[in-house]
Amino acid sequence: MLVVPALLPDEIARGYLGRIGQYNGLLDEVQIGMMLRRFVGSEAVSRREHAALELLASAAQIDLLAFLRHHTLLPYRKIVSLHRDQDAQSWSHRSLLWSQGMKALRTAAYFCPECVGEDIDFHGQSYWRRQHQLPGQLLCVKHNCGLGYVDSDNAWLKPPSFFLETAFEVRDEWVRLAMQNPLQQRFFEIWSGLAEQTPSIYSGVASRVFREKARALGFATRPGQTDRPWLSDRIVESFGSQWLATLCPILAAKVPGAEFPSIDRHILAKNGKSLAHYYALIAAQLFDTADEALLALVAAQSSDFGRTGSVDQCQVTEVTDSELIEAYVMAGGSHSKSARVVGLGERTAALRLKGLGLPALSKGALVSLHAFYFEQNSIDESAKAGGLTVEQLLDLLRQIGVSFIRAMKRIVMVPSEIGPGSRGQRPKALNPHELSGSEAGIKFKFAPQKKCVRRHLSQIGLPEGASPPGKYPFKLAQAFPR
Ligand SMILES: [Zn+2]
């Protein structure tokens, strides 16, 4: 018989899974999952049909949506919707639960040592809190102290108290800087506010509100508007590249004076989709307070909903053919992604792209067409290269129009133009010890792979007497390079 403890306030799902393991002497997530399946009576259902989050919600006897809303990072990932009528229900798509539901947004597990002490006093145990797992969050807002963190995939299987003496610690210097910068706090208030918003803010509304405000403040809101400063540059300046690297290293290292597509183009110039934290960064930069930003977005959303006529109809005339082709290149030939980039409905975008002779491309189709056009292979060889049948390749070739070759060249030959967030690996948020240097000459490691992090850790080395870990006193290992 499995013992299932009650969920604790703001407890993150993965930590809850680990705590169920602790109560039952299980030290492996797979084993805990199997026991949970037996417990909720879903053994007969395939694993694919019952995501871990569904098992946890059932075991905790809590409504799935409430569980997702209060115990996962999904609300923080999905702060804008691509459709006006989309609401929080769309989180519960099983594919989303499988792909992103349990995924962390940082590479380490974070905790507050003061909260650990209080939780042991109040709940009899410590646990992993969701608020501390947001990238960029370096301090506990309740205690105004630096967080501790553990760079291990298995950290969630043990309580934070287990790591009090061995964890890395966010240094006082970082805490002081975070507390002195009002924008950082505003950023988290806005991010949380948007995460709680139901229905989510529609991406087109967010773009319009930000565009108007940015234009009024003198920032560039169109590609090629070189006489005005980029908002992305101002964001790097105000937030500081060192802190930004703990949220999104790629923005922290942007070239000054150059457009940063995820902010300046996808959100400001189009009604496209970008990553959640970019919306919160923009809002924190453009508005003086979190309330002002949230009110502006909610009010615009209400008036947008009240408007008659479909958004698609309004936007068809706004999006030019060349913008649509640009989106097609950025989206690597995907019709649905192109639609998101320009803020059109998928059907509308697909019809217009087909009309321009730009067919929807799978990865295999891209390989085959590249082999055919640029490597001068035969139809047979080209089809084989991308895993298509000759008939499928011929069918694609029949759909191709004059704009295609120029677009295709850019998709394949200039992958950097595709932009972050649409294709390729997204760099992860860095942990403080992965950054080195001071004000001048900060060095960043991008997209650190686990191996690199491990190597880095072994170079730093843990302080003497760091193990075996105990529960008290509340003093963390000072493991940062000085
Ligand atoms: Zn705390």
C-alpha cells in the first residue's frame, strides 16, 4: 500500500513525486511512477495515456487543472495564447503534459535555507517550492536571502534539507544586486501575474499593447528602423547582462545595436509568438509598475474580445507577402509556425503560402528538396535522402512556385536567420556558478551540456568537509569561485 502525503503549498510536482518516494522508501522516479499507477488503478492503461502529472493529481485527489495551475511551471510557460478564445484548459492536452509538464526551467533545483527551517518547524519536513524554480530567481522574496541550489537530476528525490551543507549558494553580491534592481522584482511580479491570468493574454493583444508603448517611448518597432534604439538593447542595459544570463544567456550576449528577433521582431513588429520570459521582460521594461503593465494588457484584451469581426480578417490585409515569405524562412518551411510568426490563423496562412508556391515542409522534405536542388541529385536519390517516396517528392515539386528556391536557400544555407525559439536547441538558463568574471569581460557558457557543467563543478570542487550532508546548521557551502 502506497502512502501518499498531502500536497504542500506551492510544492513543485517533481518534488512531490520525490516526497511520495521518500514516504515509501522508493528512490527512483520510474519505480515511484509504477507504484503510483498501481495506486490509482491505471496499470491497464498504457504509460502514454496517463502522464505522470495525471497520476500525481489523481493520487493527491486534486483536480488536474488545479494541480497544473498551482504545482507545475506550465502556467509560467504558457502566459500568452495563440488564439483569442484559448483558456487554461488547453494545458491539459496530454502531449503537452508529456513534453513539458514535468520539465524544469533551470538546470538545478533551488531552495531557500530559511524556508527549509520554517517548513521543518511548521510542516515537519522541507520541500521544493515552485517559486524558487523560476529562471533568474536568485533570492527568496519572503526572506530576502540568497537561494541554495543543487545541480543534480536526482535532487528532487530528497528533501532540500538534505543538501543544506553541500549545495551551492547564491552569493550575497548577487542578492544585493537583485534587491537593488527594481526591474527584476517587477519582472517576476508580471510573470506571475500573467501566469495567473485566465484566459491567457492573446499574443496579438500583447504585441499591440507593447508596440504602442514602445513606439511612444521612441523604440524601433519595425525591422530596419535604424534611426531608433532597439528595445532589446535597453533591456540588456537595465537588467544587466550578468543577471540576464541566469534567465536567457542568448539575450545577455546579444550584439549591441543589432535587432534581437525574439523581442524586437516577433513580439514588437509582428503579432508572433515568443518565449514567456520575453513578454515579461518587455512589460517590466516598458511600464513603471507591474500593476500598470498587467492592467494595460487585461484592458486591451477585454476591448479586443468586444470587437466584432475575426482577428484573421483584420490581419489578412496587414501581413504582406514578403512578410509571410520571411516567416516561412524563419519557420523552416512549417506552415503552422509561419502562421504564429505573423499572427495569422493557421488556415489562412497555409492558403496564402500555398498560393505563393511555398508548400509545407517536413524535415524529410527539406532534406530531399535540398538534395534535389542544391546537390543536383536525381529524383530517386533525392527522395531516398529524405525518406520520401518518389511520388511524394514529385507531388512537392508540383506545388513549388517561383519564390520557393530563394526561400529554400535561406532556410538551409543560413540557419542562424531562423532565430532563437523557432528551431534548434534553446540555451538553458545558467546557474550563478556557471558565470565567471565581473563587470568587465563576463564570460558566458552557452547551452551548457550536463557534461560541461559536471566538468566545471569538478574544477571548482566542493569545500572540505562538505559531505556527508547533514540537516543543520543552516549554513550553505560557499562553493563559488571568488
Ligand atoms: Zn525563504
